[in-house]
Amino acid sequence: MKFVSEYRDPVAAREFAAAIHKITTRPWTLMEVCGGQTHAIVKFGIDELLPQGVTLLHGPGCPVCVTPIELVDKAVQIGSRPDVIFCSFGDMLRVPGTQHDLFQVKATGGDVRIVYSPLDALKLAAQNPQKQVVFFAVGFETTAPANAMAVHQAKRQNVENFSILVSHVLVPPAIGAILSSPENRVQAFLAAGHVCTVVGFEEYFAIAEKYRVPIVVTGFEPLDILQGVYLAIKQLEEGRAEVENQYSRSVRRQGNRPAQELVTQVFRVIPRKWRGVGEIPQSGLGLAPEYATYDAELRFGVAAYTAEEDAECISGLVLRGVKKPQECAAFASRCTPEHPLGATMVSNEGACAAYYQYRRRELKQKPPVVEAH
Amino acid sequence: MPESKPFTVACPTPLGDGGHVQLAHGGGGKLMHQLLEELVIPAFRNPELEARHDGAVLHIGNSRLAFTTDSYVVRPLFFPGGDIGTLAINGTVNDLAMCGARPLYLSCGLILEEGLPLEDFRRVIASMREGALAAGVKLVTGDTKVVDKGKGDGIFINTAGVGMIEHEVTIAPSAVRPGDKVILSGDIGRHGIAIMAVREGLELETAVESDCAPLVEPVQALLDAGVALHCLRDLTRGGLASSLIEIAESAKVSVLVEEALIAVEENVQGACEILGFDPLYLANEGRFVAFVAAADADRAVSILKECAVSAGAAVIGEVSNSPAGLVVLKSRIGTHRVVDMLSGEQLPRIC
């Protein structure tokens, strides 16, 4: 398949792996920021191809995983109302709140629907004027433009029964929070390609310089990730700390300007709580005052609600790269995809779920032989 | 590979929600298996049920019969490549074929929702008639009920079927042996994507058609040729992955399959890339896997290629002793990963 199979070519993958082996002289710890990359790494077994001392830590870039538990509770409260059609991307439905998830809301009679775009939810609102239609606006910079567009269109078309429950977070503040933590182990970042498609990568220059850390904007296919790892290790080995763009077929330095303008118009940068991490200043988006009427938290009076998460869940440590999923005592016993304690076990992109699905049972096999040449 | 602690199974994980059936309980994944293992099978324990095959194999007098039933609830009723009527015939016929039986007779229970256009009903019945003719089965008994508007989804169909097993071969997970080859009868995932495209209004460049088809002919051809068939399984809800896992677990063997040998049509792959789905878990309605003695594998593939419905047949992997119950996929880039059963249906990802 064009634009997919080239990036999964086994011969090229072996060559990249060999090149990585050749330049690596000591152990390095890298973090891939995006959950999509984590999933690809575990699914394709990319870490099997890397030198033993190279560790990939899985970052906080899964929107499902970092949505705070109180927002899931708010979604459950709003979705349970008889006058509401609650719309969400599919994988948010299984995220546990303190008591319930959205699937349970649906099973007990709530009108909870999976949509593929916030504009579909807006369409539903136009078609169901007697109902309140709420969209769960989750995600990083990648999904923000489409969500901004839905609100912008709602205002333009006077669709008053539409609102969004906002849980938008931003990548660069999270990277900053990880790097400034005393327990940080990360020496280089693979930045999330699709986030940079929207916002570009100018923001990263200051981070790379301040923390002396290489940042490589990286795509999602096996060869993208291997090349990203190669570029990051090459910088580390040569003592450089620069911003490089591996994913140049999708990412421009300035990003997508019209998308950014729309986001700036509809949203404001605000502090946000991250599940398992806590509040990070200026790390999220909320609706701008001119659009506050589309804020579901205000419309349904749930803005003041707060909740704390399960004490046993170490998802915060996993999200910050301090621990690996299997180091959790509850992993695969008290915490499974059917009965998750925390969100990292829920989404496909969550590190715990990826380990559960692909790594739960040890494979009795020899590590693949990669020859350096 | 990162260091990992050995994994041991503790008590069975609880059903996702204490009190209510959720859609995932019908998704063909772990939750459904738990529901059956904890609530249904214990209530009716008997050897036929506990064989956990697609249909029960019954010894009546001197004959062996295969007996199965399936209910069809699909939205939309009509989709590219078929409709609920085609599914209701082929699904049950295929379950009988997977027992190595020649399907003979079907029953049909219809639950109609008040307000269903009669024209739709006519189309469904016409499809069932065509399907029955194509599969060589007779629909010999049935029942019809109508429920209030809003209490059904247009039409629900249940069909049950019996077929005759006319050979001495045991076709079941228990017959699978280390060294067996795994043959897949064609490309996977078309039914799942066809349904989803219509249901969710996905606009794909070329429409994906369901693979819905009867599988009697290729199975009979294998049996007639005396191929050493050990196990058959049609791929339905949980896709290729779930079928392989079920067989590996029942047979207590390990199955290794190669990603590069598993055919996926380009537009199905494209839809999967967009939605974040894995074709291994997508539903099929006209595909099956055959576990065959290694010596007979090439011959089996040639025989299957002669039938239109299995023209894309290929060996995709093989069976080994251990680790028992495990399905492993060799990826295109040569690494290995465990193929696990999903908990319910696949959910489209966010970005």
C-alpha cells in the first residue's frame, strides 16, 4: 500500500537497526512522546531491534490516558442526563471514572454515541434541536483545530444546543515538566509528528537549548521511528542537542498556520490537570470568553466538581517515564483492559494496554541478530 | 526487549460491570468468553457443549450430525456485498461446514419490528432463498414474531441448522498437532469494514464489499480429496486473531503466523490505517482457517484455489508445541509479538 508499505520495509528496517548499532557506544534513554508511537513500537517490536543499552520510555502523549479522572466523571454526569446526546471518540468510552465509564452510562440508558469527527456531533445537534448535544473534546494540538472548527461553525450557524466538554492538553509544557523533574531519566525526545504537523516545531528550539536535550520530530511508521532513534542517538553520541525533523513529509517548521489561527481564536491557553501527573501550568486549552456559551462544564453546572484517582495506579509514573507498566503490582492482575484501574490500561495507545496486549506473556525466543556493517 | 516479570494468572478477572450487559459482551472478545464461561456453560454442562466448537457434533443412531444456531442482528440491514438474509443463511451453513458436515436443513426465526417496510422484508427473504439455493440447504421450519416499534432494529433473524458428517475424520481443536500448517482461505477484514463504512458514513475511494459467502464447497473439496484436515474455523466477529487464539487455547498448542502472508485488500488496509484498527480483529463472513498436516498443506492450498470463494488461499503459519495457548505474529519487519484477544470490539482511536 502506497505510503505505508515503504515505511514497513523489512530490509530497510534491518539496515536502520544496523546503523543504530554501529553508532551506539553507550546506554541511552529516549522518550517517544506520542501514544501512537508507543503503540507502533510495541506492535512492530521495534525495541527488539535496538541495542541492549538503548531504552525507550513511553511518554505522556496519549490523550485518553492523561484526561483527568474528574473530567471523565463530568462526562458520565452529563452523559447520564435524559436530555443529552453525548458524543465521543471511541476509546474514551472505556476510560474509568471514579464510579463508572461511558459504556456503563450507555448500558443503563444514556444516549452515548461514538463519532469520528466533532463536526458529526454538530450535525447531530442540528438534527436534534430538542436535545442537548455534547462533544467530548479530548486530545493534544492534533485534534484541537477540528474541535475549534466545530465550535466556530456552531456559533456561525447559531446551533445553540451544541457544546463541548474540553480536555485539551499541549505537548511542549509536558516535555518541560518531565525535563525539570528531579527524577527525570530522559536524554532525548522523539517529538510527536502529528502534533508538529499542526503547530510546527519552533517551540522546541528553546527546550532543546535550555535542557541540552536532542529533540527529533518523528513519524509513526516503523522506519520513521527507527530513523528518529538513529538521529537522536547520533546527536547524543556527538554531544549535540538540536531540533531535527525526521517527519518532513508531513511537518513544516511553521506548522499549519490556518489551523493555528482557528485554535487561537476559539481557545485560550490555561493550566490543566493531567491524569497521574497533576496540574501543569499553561499546559492546556479552554474555550475563549467569546465562546464560553459552548462550554459544557458551564452549561451543565459541573465546573466546580473535582475527584482524585485510585491510589494504587502508577499511571503517573508510567506517563513520566519513571516506571515501566510491568513494574506495577496491579499490572495484569487487579488492572486489566476489562477492569482498568487507570487510563494507561484503556486506550490502544496507553503504555500499559500496549504491554498487556503484546508483552504480557514472555516470548521464549532469542533476540534477533542484527549485524553491523 | 525490555525486562519483564513473569506473568501468572490470578483469579479470573471480573466482568467489566457488576450489573449490566454491555455491548462488548457480544463483541466476540474476552468479555463474551467470560459471560459464557461463567454464566452459560456451567448451567448446561455436557460433553457436546464443552467441545466449544462452532456447532455441536451429535451421535444419533449410527450417524454423526452437526447442529448449530446463530442469531443475526446487523445494522444496516443492507450493505455492499450482502444483507441480513445472506448472513443468516451463510453464517449458519458455515458453522456446519466448519464441523466437516454437509449442511442439509435450516430453521428460521424472524423477529420483525412494527413498521418494517414490506419491501425490505421481501428483499431479505429473496436473499435467504438465493443463499439457501447456493449452499444446497432447505429451510424447513420457522417462526415469526412482531415486536412494537422501537423494540427491535427492523429485523432480527435466528437460524439453526443440521448437517450430516459423512466421514470418520475428527475435525476439532483436539485434533490439531504440532507441525500442522495453518491455511487462510483469502483476504481478511472486508465484512467488518463494509459494515462500518455504511454505518458510519465513511467515504472510501472504492466501496469495500462484504466477503459474505457459503464455505461448503471448499470444505467438501478438501474432505473429498482426503486431505488430512485437523481443524476448521470460520472467521467471524473477533476476526482471524480470535479464531487462532481460541484454537491455540483449546488445542494447547502454539501458533506462529506471518504478517506478510496474511492478505488484506488495499482499501481495507487504508480504512484500518485511518481508524486505528488491526485487520486481524475485523469481522469476516466468508473466510476460514484450516489446520492441515504439513505433508498435505500444498495440496490443500491448490484444492482451495480451485474454488472461487477460497481462490486467495495461502499457508500463513504453523503449529508448534509451546508456549501452549499462545498465538505469535512475525511482523513484516521480522520481529515477534503476541496476538492477544481483545476485550470487546475495536474502538476507533482519537488521532
